[in-house]
Amino acid sequence: AQKVTQAQTEISVVEKEDVTLDCVYETRDTTYYLFWYKQPPSGELVFLIRRNSFDEQNEISGRYSWNFQKSTSSFNFTITASQVVDSAVYFCALSEGNGGSQGNLIFGKGTKLSVKP
Amino acid sequence: DAGVTQSPTHLIKTRGQQVTLRCSPKSGHDTVSWYQQALGQGPQFIFQYYEEEERQRGNFPDRFSGHQFPNYSSELNVNALLLGDSALYLCASSTKRLRGNQPQHFGDGTRLSIL
């Protein structure tokens, strides 16, 4: 069965602190994709990153970085020097499927991040 | 470049009624997926449409049905509404023209309240 677990329900930090959001996934497929989405209060899910199961390179984009470890089935997300605008609910998601097909997204329950000034 | 647009923004219905939600995909996208997001939960996959056919379906009853039009836009229909159908309904679009599972782009959603 496919499953995404985000154990942290809510996290509160003070501006400029670093914060890591955890994501653990379960799948039997050897080919799969992992995603992170941000959901501000407006409701729209904003795509942040996609990673396929064959690419374990960590990625950095500005203040955001992602650590993908197949050995522990984890895909953690770190925000460096957090800002108030980072406050949102963050979702980790899993999609199974091979090239050309588009699997549905299986979401975790989300982590609500509050960044206080 | 217009993103995914959904209408209406909010909707209030009573139990037993029927509702239709609409979605226009992002320009260049040909695949539309629908998700239900209950309060405090992650989105749950309802179904996906491609080439005007339902291609995948999540664990939702037949009361949930959909349609995709030749211009790739889509509708979600829910019959015999239940209180538990109250949720944010999200539409997402993507394309199968590129290899790999391309990111799905989401609209702002329709907030459905059942009284």
C-alpha cells in the first residue's frame, strides 16, 4: 500500500530560524515520484519540487533544500532562515507510475508551519 | 499564462441536492484530476480525466462523476449530497505530453458546504 506520513502536525518557529519538515513514504513500486506542495491560507496548492526515485541527489533552491534518502524512505524539506511569508501548510506527496503515465498524488496530512516575527 | 481556474469559489447546498463544479486547466495541459480536501486533512484523489475519459479513480462512490470536454476543461458532479461531502474540492492539471510524472498544478478550489 502507498502511504505518506508527515508526523509533525504543527511547527512554530521564530523568524530566521531554520526548520525541517519530515516526510516518510511507503511504496512497493521501484519507480515513483515525490513532491512537496505549499498551501497558503488562500487554499491553492503551490508546487515546490518533484523528485524521481532514481535521483537521490539533494537539491537546493534559494532558502529551500530537500534531502531524499531511499534507505530510510524519507524526503525531508528544510527552510533556512525562515520568514513570515513561509507560514503555510506544507504537503508531501507520492505518485507512482512509469514515464509517460501520470499517477494520482497520495498526500500526507500536512505540516502547518507558523513563522513568528 | 492563465493557471488552473475553478468555479464557483464557494457553494452552499443542502443534503440530497446535486452539485456541479467546473475547472479550466492551465494552458498547454491536457489532463485534469480532482481532489477532495476535508478540513485539516491532505487532499484525497477522486479521479483523473484524459482524452475525455476517466483514466483513474480513487476510493469514492459512484455519486461522484465527472466529464472532460474537448477543450480539456472538466466538471465534477456530486449527486445525493451528504454532510460528509463538505470540503474543499481542488482541480489539478498536468500534461501527458512530457515524460515522467509531471507536476500537477492546482486551482484555488471550490469550498462546498452542505447544510
